Amino acid sequence: MKLIRGLHNIRPRHRHCVLTIGNFDGVHLGHQAVLRRVRQYAQDLNVPAAVMVFEPQPLELFRPEQAPARLSQWREKYALMSKLGLEYLICTRFNAEFSQQPAEHFIQQVLVEKLGVKHLVVGDDFRFGRNRQGDFNLLQQAGAEFGFTVTNTESYRQSATRVSSTLIREALVRGQFVDAATMLGQPFHFSGRVIHGEKNGRKLGYPTANLALKRLHSPLHGVFAVTVSNGKEHWQGIANIGKRPTFGGEQLQLEVHLFDFHGNLYGQRLSVYPEYHIREEQKFDSLPALQAQLAQDEAAGRQWFAQRPHLFSIQATTNGQHP
Ligand SMILES: Cc1cc2nc3c(=O)[nH]c(=O)nc-3n(C[C@H](O)[C@H](O)[C@H](O)COP(=O)(O)O)c2cc1C
Ligand SMILES: Nc1ncnc2c1ncn2[C@@H]1O[C@H](COP(=O)(O)OP(=O)(O)O)[C@@H](O)[C@H]1O
């Protein structure tokens, strides 16, 4: 899969494709069904399969406080899509100028002239262009005029419910990690590089690997029993996703303490899989109070892993791959 960063990098050799457009947050099983259809149309028409995504996602530009927490950061989205047999991932910078272009302009300049789209797959509620004026009907009319066809994505359902990024976020907030994994096609996880923190963890007797989250919002907050993987090994532990009010922290951070581990993790890329919600984050009056709570969290985490099958077994049954 070739990554095309920005519309200005679309070259004449990229013309003619079957395209879909969207945010594809999480690249969940519903998204994967759409992307498989795109690939099928592309095979039938003998042209490349392409997907266009926006960075940032539109709501993150318009109303950042209200934008939903992402299920996948850009890097994960890219990694997930690259497994699906598409030829191009077109990443369009979503800024004020782009959002202000009239819908007809986007169709003519981008879809017709730059991309020479042969077939377009979009949801029937897809809206685009200035003031969201462009819709499915407009695309169909334009298709008749400029020589491309448009089809509607069908809802991908599990037990009669339409799988959506919103539903997955709701399952996560309720601590229903198995349900979330069933809709995502893999267990939900955070990924990031281990950075240096304030070195308080060791003094507390709980060294923590701090992950750079690079997120506007997190779909999860609080303390969790987690499985952690670096791609080769995995560990169990406990993690806090929060601002560390006891230390007057302001930035959202993910900190994870691995059970029975005494090495160095700085610089490693870790994936952290929440499996069980232990409690909300709290502000403690003293370090001993936090320490005592951490000991209880550790006990709760160890008990969880002793009693429950963890999400790694789902990983093994859904796609047979270690992350
Ligand atoms: C399982 C776990 C639970 C935590 N819970 C809280 C909490 O409720 N409130 C809080 O202020 N900090 C909490 N922390 C964060 C600790 O304050 C943090 O590990 C400590 O600040 C060390 O930070 P450092 O690694 O940057 O030195 C928690 C950390 C872990 C690993
Ligand atoms: N059991 C463990 N869990 C997490 N990190 C550990 C563990 N043992 C050692 N480490 C190492 O110690 C570092 C954390 O120590 P800490 O005092 O909390 O410092 P920092 O504030 O830099 O995170 C981690 O980044 C990791 O390299």
C-alpha cells in the first residue's frame, strides 16, 4: 500500500481507481467490510483500490473539545489498512481551506481531475464540502455527468447491531473489552514509545513505563489490569490513564507497571491492552496513601489474571497474530 500524503502528491500515474472516503477510526470490522468491497470493485474494473482519510479528523478541527476519542492513532490506522490489500492510502490534511471548498469543486478537482475515480463507495449519509452541502445524491448526479459510478456502503452488523466506532467507544467505557474486541477484530490497545517521566515511580516501589499517548482525548480513563506487549514478549501489569492529580499533573498520560519485571523499557514501542477496569483515578493526600492504593491495585490486577482468561486468547482466535 502506497501512502500519498496530501492531495498535491497525487500524480497522473495515480489516476483511475476505486475509492472510498472516510475517517475509518479503529479500522473496525464494519470498515474492513467496506474496504473489502472497494478491493472487489477495483479487481472487477482492473484499477487500483484507494482509500482517502483526513488528518486531523474533521471534528478535531471544527470542535476539538467535542471530538470523540480516537480508537486508532494515525500510525495504527496506517498499519491496519496496510494489511487489507489496498493500493493507495491518500491522507488529506483537513484544514480550514480544504473544508471551505464547495462540494462541486471537490468532485471536479479531486475526484474527477486528480484521481479519475471510476467507482466510489460511500455511506448514504456521507456529507462533504463547504457547509456539508455535498451528499450521496450529488455524487450520483456528478457520476452520471463525469463517468463514474457510486454505491452505498451496506451496514455491517453483529447480532443485528450496526458496528460503529461510537458503539466500540461505548463498550470500552463500560469496560466491555471482549465486546469491543469482537467489533474491532482485535483487542483495543494503546501504542506508544516509552519516554522518561519524573522518576517518582521507582521511589514509590512501582516503576512505571510512561507512554507518549499523542492523543487529544482517550476513550478510557482510570486504572486497569493490562497485558503489555513489545511485539516479542508480553507481560501483565496495571496501568493508569490519567493526569496524576496527586502530583498536580495536567497532561493525560498512560503509565504502566509490569508485574515481576526489572529491566529497562525506555525507547521501546509498547502496546497496552486494557482488560479489566479496577477503579477511577483519585487525588491522594500523601505518597503513602497512593502507595497503599497501588498495592491494592496490584492485588486486584493479579487476581484478575489468576481468575480470568485474558484478551490475548481472543487475539489468537480472531486473527492468529501476535501484535
Ligand atoms: C496502577 C497505577 C495507578 C495509579 N493511580 C493513580 C491515582 O489514582 N492518582 C494519581 O495521582 N496517580 C496515580 N498513578 C500515577 C502515579 O502517580 C505515577 O506512577 C507516579 O506519578 C510516577 O510517575 P513517573 O513515572 O512520571 O515518575 C497511578 C499509577 C499506576 C501505575
Ligand atoms: N516493573 C516495571 N514496570 C515498568 N517499568 C519498569 C519496571 N521495572 C523497571 N522499569 C523501568 O523503569 C522505568 C520507570 O521508572 P520510574 O521511576 O517510574 O521512571 P519514569 O518516571 O522515567 O517512568 C521504566 O521506563 C522502565 O524502563
